[in-house]
Amino acid sequence: MAYIKKLRNGKHRAQAQIVCHPRESQTFDSRVAARCSAEDREEALRSDTAYESHTMRDAFDKYKLEVTVHKKTSKSEAYRIDAIERQLGERAEWRDALLKEVSRPECTMPTIRSPRT
């Protein structure tokens, strides 16, 4: 959502924020320029071109590279993290297969409408 606020010095602050993204703000001399910039920034955030998405695998890899290597038990912890990654991958495959099976047209439940009084 984009917000425009007039500041004491006569300028306008445009703030753009989308769920799961940090709030971004800029100041402008005119309200029109602030609104246009906020709308453009909001659209960029919505189209997800501004930020790249990360997966759990990315988080595990970063943790192994930055944290695990400095521990005494780094080798065993790396094995545990790899095991967790494998289990999550197997569960994701199972979930995807189940969703394909359930989403077939013959598996859908008919909608039942209650009679209105």
C-alpha cells in the first residue's frame, strides 16, 4: 500500500510497502511526484522484480557456509542439515503428487447450498 504524507518542511514523503517486503520511502517536492513514485515502486514490488525470492535450501546452504564451518561439530551438523534437506524434498514431492491426484475433476466435491428461509 502506498502512503503519502506532507512533512513540516513542505515536502511530501511517499512510502510503499507490500507484505513480506520492507517499507521503502522517499521524499519529493510535490505530491504528484510522490504519488507517481510510490505507485511505480509498489508495482515493482508486486511484480517481484525488486527482490529475489529465497528457498529453504538457500537458507540451509548459507547457514552451512557461514555458521556451521566455525563449529567443532561442523561435519556432523552438515550431515544433519543435508538429511533435513532430503526429508523436506521428499515431503515436497509427496505433496505435489497428492495435489495432482486430488485436483482431478472427478475428485472434486459437489457444492451443497443450504435452503434460504
